Amino acid sequence: MIMGQAGRSLKPWLPAGWRSFKMRYRYYETYYQITVRLTDTDDDSAECAQFAQIKIDGAMKSLQNLNLINDQREHTIEIRL
């Protein structure tokens, strides 16, 4: 789950037939380019119980909750479900 202040959260979910989606999210004065993709699996729909893999600004992270920060920089987040 991606968490922001004031109770804002994002729990990525892909409906049947979707393999990925991209979004640009502004958190105060900070922009996040977020890409969510399914891992290679036979199931073509996935609700995010856990992230299979997450990269933040190209670096692999081992976490299930990501707290957004307002540092006025642009960041990339890649999530595999």
C-alpha cells in the first residue's frame, strides 16, 4: 500500500484483462510516476495483497508499505503484483 498524510492511500488493483497501468501522482509539491504491472502468472487479475517487487527511483526495496514524502523532486515507483 502506498501511504500519504491525512489518511490518503493507494492500493493497486488490476481488473481482468489488464496487464499494467501507469499514472502520474502529485503529492503536495512532489511528483511520482507510478507503474503497476502483473508478474508473469496465469491469473490475469490481481488484487494487491502484497507487492511481489517494488523499485523506487530504480532501487529495489523490500517493503509492503511505502510512505510518500514531499521533497519537491520527481520520483519513479515500479510495482509488480
